[in-house]
Amino acid sequence: MMPSRSSKQMFHAIPESLVLFLARFALAAVFWLSGQTKIEGFAFNPFAGHFEFGWPSLKESTFYLFEYEYALPIIPPELAAYMATAAEHVLPILLLFGILTRLSALGIFMMTLVIEIFVYPEAYALHATWAALALLIMRQGPGSISMDRLFKKLASN
């Protein structure tokens, strides 16, 4: 008969590096896929088998969305479209590979707040999930499966 372990001991056996990698992957995937809907000429979705390696440009529908549906205060719609689309491509790559991870998570957290407050306040349950993942990553860092960890290790030698 196997000795019984408490649930706390059992769950502590889950490697933190796995939890943090999965959190980074999940958050990166959401924002990457959103960014992909805003461009044409470039596509990279290995899970769906969708690849297109041309020069990316913003779709006309993206400008329409930022002018009429998203309509952020202060920022002109065209500038907001470029900024958000760039962030939705750069930040997920940084998060996935664990490069400048805490700052990348902060950027996504800030985007989430903007989306929740100004665009889709009724989607608070979804945005709370994104915010929780971003806060976890900001608090704990990238974990050991990351370039940040590798850079830190190389710098200490």
C-alpha cells in the first residue's frame, strides 16, 4: 500500500517552471491570434497549419475597428491600430520565449485593462483570466524554461 500524501504535497509536486511556461504560452497565444486577425500578408499558426510568409500590412477592417468599434479616447484610431497590432505580435513572442518576461506581461496587463475599461467591459470574466495570468508572470517571473533565466545564468558566469 502506498503512503498517502496530502493534496498540498501532491500539488506542490507540479513543477513551477511548467506552470509558468503554460501561463506564458496561454497568454501569448491569445494576443498573438488576436494580432493575426488584424494583418494580411503574414500568418503563423502552426497548430492550425496556417503559414504565410509575406510582408505584413494592416487590414482595412482593422482601421475600421479602431475607428468605430474600439474608439479609444485620446489616441487617434490609426495610431492605436498600429500600436495594438505591433504589441499583439511583439509581446507574445517575448512572453513565449521568456525574454523581458515581466515587462512583456506588464504590457499585456496594461492592454487588458484598456480593453476592459474602454472596449469590452462586459467581458470582465475573460479579461480577469488574462489579468491573473499576467500578474502571475509579473510576480513569479518567467520560470526556468526561459531565455531570461539563460541570460541570467550566462551573466553570472
